[in-house]
Amino acid sequence: MPLPDGLTQALTQHPNATIESIELEDKDGVLYWEVELKDEQGNDIEFDVPAAHSDD
């Protein structure tokens, strides 16, 4: 899933959350975006989005 799609999905599920950070991470040779949100109550929400790539 491309990062913009992942962010759209996350913000749809948590409409009043704010993006705190986005970092490109490598876990066992697989790249992914680690995204951290903060909701209205101050709770941290973290999720990973696989980094999209193309072999073209």
C-alpha cells in the first residue's frame, strides 16, 4: 500500500488524530513506513505501512 493510501486509511479511522511522525524503517530487510498519530485524547496510535516499490 502506498504511504498516501495508508495515511488516508488511518485518518479515516481516526478522523481527529494528528500525524506525529513518519519514519522509513528496515525490519529484516523489508522497508516499511512507521507512522505515529495522536488522537484527541492524547493517545498514541502507531501502525506500519509497507514501503511501495517498483521494479520498472
